[in-house]
Amino acid sequence: MRTKKDWLDGVREGLEMEGKFTDERRILCDTADCYAIQRTANIDGKKYWTTFMALLKGEKLHRAMLQRVEL
């Protein structure tokens, strides 16, 4: 069993290894029940605005949603 912080740290490390993050990141929500972030990403030479949201239930991932829009 991992804590929310351990899980989020693992997700961040995995995403940063892709080398697709830019400096444009913003945390929208960070509570016991929800985590949401917006960022821009360069994927295959195109720029995207990505919103990621994770809903937690009892410190476990309950649902995750991702929306990506080309800029």
C-alpha cells in the first residue's frame, strides 16, 4: 500500500522522464480527495494543453481523467 504522496511522486518521475514537460505547470487542486494539474506539453512537435485529474477514495486512486487540447 502506498500513500498519496508516494504515488504522486512516482507519477511525476515517470512523466518527467518522457521529457515532454514544459515550465508551464499549475496545480489546480491538491486535497485528500482530489488532485488536479494543468500543463503544456510538446508531443511530436505539437504543443498541447493537458488537464489531469485524479479522484481518490480512502487514499486509493478511484478514477483518473485526462483532457488534451492542441494549441
